Amino acid sequence: MTGFSAILAGFIAIVLVARAVWILRAEAQSDDGGRPRGIPPGTGYTEIESDYSSGVGGGNQLTTRVPKDPQEYARAFVPKRRGKHEE
């Protein structure tokens, strides 16, 4: 039975690889309709609430405000003060 299982495993592997190649080619040829990538800039914030309870009486609640504007979101990761390397 080991010969049959080896042939079966090889056939399944060939089918999976062929399917992956087919999907990648289909995605590469698909037209996105001229849509820009990413999300359109918005105004305001999205609020994300996270609650944690340890079950023994302790816990934490945190509300995070995430800007909808991608540029403002990116500025949140830039250090506030300059270091030694100034332009």
C-alpha cells in the first residue's frame, strides 16, 4: 500500500501546486478598475475600546482613538523631537 499512497500524495501535491499557480495568474491579470490602493482619507477618529477583566476583581479598560486620515496616522509614529541628526 505504500506505493499507492506515494502516488496519491504526489497527485495531491501536483493538484495543489497547479491550483496555486492558477490563482496567482488570475490575480495578476485581474484589473482593479483604476481604483487607488489604500483607503480614502477621512476626518475624525475611530474609537476602539478594549476591556480586560482578570476574574478576581482586577481589570483594565482602554479606549484608543485612531485617526481616519492616513497621513495623521503615519505622523503618530514619528518621534516628536529631533535628535542629533538635523537637516
